[in-house]
Amino acid sequence: MAFAVVAHYRCAPADEATVRAALLKMRDLTPTEPANLAYEVHAEVDQPGSFVLYEQYTDRAGFEAHKAADHFAELIVGCVLPLLTERTVTFAEVL
């Protein structure tokens, strides 16, 4: 069963360009992962520094493999997460 992730990220407006650039690099790299089915990055309208990510993987193991990827460590753990002021993540099974 496919596994979906919806993440809401918020950073200070001063950090928006840095977070946006890292998320766009992730958008380019994540689809090369064998288990990735979708990786979409959205900027919230009228909310500077706010992003919504929609990700879909073949299964939860595919998502765990995504988190183990070098580009996840570099871009998300090393760059994005330290700049966030708020983060919520929802996990779901695709019906």
C-alpha cells in the first residue's frame, strides 16, 4: 500500500530563500529514489516562509530509505530543519 507524507514547514521570512532553494533541490533529487512516487513542494500563498510538501512512496520502508539518503541528510537535516520555527508532519496510507 502506498505511503504518503504531508509536511508543513515554517521558517522566518529572512530564511525563506535558503529553505526554498534546499526544498527545490530535494524536489529534483527525490524522484530518482526507487520507492518515490511523488514529491511536490508548495509555497503557501500570503504566508512568507511557509511551505507544504506532499510526498508519496511505494511503502513506509521506501520513506525510511528516503530519510537515509545522502541528499536528505545534507539538505533537510543539515539545512532546512535548523531554520524551521514550526514543523508538522502527517503520515497516511493511500486508499
